[in-house]
Amino acid sequence: MESKFFGEFLVQKGVIGEEDLQVYLRHQKEINNKIGEFCLKRGVLRPEEVERILEVQKGIDAPFGEIALELNLLKKEEMHDLLFFQEIENLHLGEVLVKKGILSLQETSLLLREFSKVEKERKKLLYQVVQNNGNKELVVLIEVLEKYFLRRRHGVLKPVAIDIKRFPFTAQDLCLRLLFGRDKGYYLWLGTQEKGLRAPFWDAEDFIYNYLRQRGKEVGLEKPLGEVERELLSLRHNILFSSSTEEFAGIFY
Amino acid sequence: MEDRPSKGNRERLYGVFSLSKKGKVGTWQTQKTITHRLLFYAEEKDNGIITVQPINKNYVPSGPKREIPREEFLENFTPEPEIYVNQVYPAMRNLTKTIARAERHRRNKEYYSAEYEFKNALRIDEENIRATFGLGLTYLDRGDKEKARVVFNRIYNLNAAFDREHKHLFNEFGIKLRKNGLYKEALKYYFKAYRLEKWDEHLFFNIARACYELGKFKAAWRFIEKALKINPNFKEGIKLRKVLETHFSKGVERGEGYGE
């Protein structure tokens, strides 16, 4: 259950090469717009307004649109329309490949259907992992890391559960596995399909720390997260500044 | 410009027309008057009223239509036959074909291909009702609730003048939303359909069923009664009424799910 993204799936199946994938991903990134860019393109917000929203977003965990609503910079209908137009205009990797003539629409459709099955299996396994032992720490941690990547790095992070027979996990356990899980019988890792994507720790630290605390309270974790936080943060320092960096990059690939 | 034969002797007018509008740019000494030429697709109805719709940057009629009396139209609008023949007609044809392909893919359960084609259609005409519904339905077919919600919110904002012909789209979208467990959203759509067509037992039944799923039993009762008033032999309706009667007799606030 190691396929996480459609691009990787295509590489694994030998449909495209690893280097080609990187080229298409770069192309996709160039032509697609983030929501802020999209607002500028359609003339619904001024550059200084987008800047203001992004600045506010650094301090709180909320999507761009919600902050724009809160600041009265957008109306609800405008936000809904923007999200729709963004969905229409931005291209998924499959669409890029069809438009570039690498794959036919029918081939892409069949591959996407196959990939969708793999994804369902991943989610099923993950659900089992998370449900086992009612491990709230794990749920929160996954959520935090996913959110962090989405909000700050504009990348998607997907937790992948592999071989869950010898569960239970704890959040700390998970952190260890994030780093050193390869030599264990089972592990849970996170990945994006963009190479070289790393989180600058000073940026990640506040976000993850605050978010862990906030969500920890919300979901009513039985034990305080202090220990988990400390462990996570110290590990991340190690991740980013020790020789483990490569390992980390290997995980986030 | 072009006349399309109609049932009677009268020939209906349709095609691309332009409307010139003057505006000022600059200030003081640099100010000058410029003329904008706006393009519209016009079509005459049987009653002589002309409906005009703006032509978008991709040369397809898009957005809200408005109605203008024939005399006023002829006085202000200029025919643009070349634009119609060389740009608008091919673009409209291309759009129609794209949507037809998308709908065929959807019928064949090729949902990713359907999504691709519906999006292509919407890139040509972002206001297109058929393509917007089609995309939303495709997402729901695929069980992708998040994306369906994005489309759902968009349809709700569309300024298009919905006609009775769109009723089935709202109804179908409502049914799909309900089947995906999005009951509140489903109700909104049924009520949009209700505004377009007041007398349809199936629509009343659908509203009643969504109300039931939301635990709004009194409202469910009201609508199932309406459905059965139109068609007293409506089997599904009778079944749901029985379920509701059981609930009321037991005084149950919210009952077990009313299965598919």
C-alpha cells in the first residue's frame, strides 16, 4: 500500500519515468493558481488585501476564504464562486498528461479508476490504524501535519498506513516511525509527491505546536500533550539539522 | 441577420449582433471618448420578443439573458454575420459536442472522463447550467462529496434564469445529494425544483423523504400528503406515509433510517 499520489502510481506502473513526473509536476505548478493568486487574476481582491489575508493566516488555522469572509473582503457567494472557478481552471496531473498528449483520455480514466481503488484501500487501512485503541494523539498528529503542509507549504500530505498487525501506535511512536520506521515491521509515513519539499522548522514549530494544543483540547485528549509536543519538536530539530535530514527528505518525497 | 423559418409565415430572427456603447477614459485634457462594441447572441421568440445573451471571450453566449422588444432591438443592435459564422457558431457547436461527450461518459460510468469533458465545457462557458450540473452529478456519482459541495454552492449562486426544463436537474441533483447523505443540501435543491414546478408527486415525495431523514417528521408528513393528493396510488408515497404513521403513533422523535 505504498502508492500515495497519482504521479507515483504512474511511475510505479511504468507509465511515465520519474524525471518526466517531475517535469509535469513543475508544469502543473506553473499553470495552476493558488486561491490568493486566483483572486488577483479575477480581480476580486487587491494585492494588499491578499497580503493581509496571508498575514492573518500565519497566526491562525483557517482557510484563505474564511479569513477573507471574516475580514469582510469577500462575500460568501464570491468565495463559493472562486472555489468553483479554481476547481474548473486548475489542472490535475491526469489532465496535464492528456493535454500534453502523453496519455489518452481513456487511458487516464482507467488509470485513475485503478488508482482510486488503491486510495480507498489506503484510507481503509489508515482508518483501521487510527481507530485501533482509540488513539486520539495519532489522529491529531496526522491532522496537524496534513494541515501544516496544506496551509504553509501548499502541498498535500498523505498518511499511509502499512502493516498494522502489530499496532498500537502512540504519537511519539509515530514520530519515531516517521524517521526510523523502515527497519521496523510496520510503519506509518507521510509523503508528498514533490521532491525537495521541506518544512522550515521555525515556521512549522509554531504552527504545529499551537495546533496540537488547540486540537488536543478540542478532542479531549486524556493525557497532556506536553510530552508529545516536546518529543515531536525535538525530533523535528533532529530531522532538520542532523544527518537524519536525508531520511526525512526521503520520507517526504 | 439570419432568419430561421418558423411554423407560421413569420420568420424568426437569430444570430450575433453588436451594441455600441460610448464611454470616457482619462481626465481633463487627456480625456477622450471611446466606443465599446459589445457582442450578443440574439434569438427571437414566437411572441416577437428578442432574447439577448452576452457573448463571452470564447465566443459562446454565456450568462443571464434579457428580453427586448423587436423594434427597440432593431434600432440599437447591428448584425454581425461574419462573427456568427466564423467564430460563434463553431464555438457553440464545439461546446455542445463537448457537453454531449461528457454526458455520454457519465452515462457509461466513465466518471473521470466525464469530469474532464465537463470541465472543458466550463472553461469555454463558466455559466453553463448543463455542464455545471453534469459536473456536480459526476462528483456525486463518484462519491466525492467535497468537490460536489463546491459545485453545489456554485449552482446555488448562479444568476441564470432557471426554466421549468431545469426542474429535473435540480431534482436529480437533490436525489444524488440525498443518496450521499447530504440531506440539507438535497432539500435546498428540491425546493429550487419546487419553485419551478409546483405539482409533481415525485418531487413532493423526495422532499418528504429528505425531511424524514433529517428528523423533520411533521414537514415530511405535509409533503407526503401533497404527493398522495396528486396521486393517491403512489406506492412509494403510501409506504413512506405508513412509516411516518408508525412514528407518530409511537411518539418517536426520530426513527430508524428509511432504507433505499
